Amino acid sequence: MTKYNELNISANKGIKRVGRGISSGQGKTAGRGTKGQKARTGKKLRPMFAGGSGSLARRVPKMKGFKSLKTPAQVVYLDRLNELKGTVNNFTLYEAGYIASPYQAVKVIKRGELSSKINLEVYAASDSAKSALVGAGGTFTKTAVPLKKSAEKETE
């Protein structure tokens, strides 16, 4: 009985020599079975080949265009910000009920007029909204979308 610490283990395993006679264990058909396209030498089948019938990739219907995996930015209109004061970020917009989640990108778009002076800190704003903010005496600062983990640490 061989002991576990006396086993001869080699990282480079020898190649299996197939087709070297019946007594070798891998003789005659050499592990390929009998007959058929896959048993022949030089078999080169494409990955999607389905035996001469139409391949799966050609049978499945295709849709035009593509579907983006990005979540679209939540839109807030500039005239809604008249009710808010001071610094406005994702969390103040969420508390006011203008966006569904504070953890998604927010873009402010100009619609109507802005009368109050606010400091806007969101992911994006249109050029016309930025100029309206500066015209009202406020500022725009582009910030990253807040992460849920970092927001939890701030509240503690």
C-alpha cells in the first residue's frame, strides 16, 4: 500500500496515445465511437453547425436595433425647483417627491422660469438649465450618483 506522502505526482501528464492496437485500450476507433461525421479525421464543424439543417443562429428571429442596459436618468424640470431653497441634491429631490429613487442619475431640464436662488448638486443638467440657474444667482455642481452604502454611513 502506497503512503500518501510517497505518491509520485507529476504536473505534466503524458498524452494519451490512441489508435495503437486493441490491447492498448484506446485502439480501433480510438474513443470516437463508430462511423459518422465526428468519427472521421479532419472533422471541422463550426460551433453552431446543426448537421446540415439550418443553424440555430439563423433560425431565431432577430430584432432591429438594440436595447441599452443603462438605466435612464430621472428627469426633473427647472420650474419645480422654485419651491426648494438652499442646496438641492438627490436626497432633497427625493424627499420633495420629484424623483423615485435618490440612488439613480438625475438630470434637470429647463421648463418654465427659475426665480429662487439654489445650489444644484446633481448628475447632469441641460445647458439652458445651467444658464437659468446662474441667471437666478445659483450654481450647478456635477456630482456622482450616490451609492446606497455610502448614504447609509452618512446617516449614522
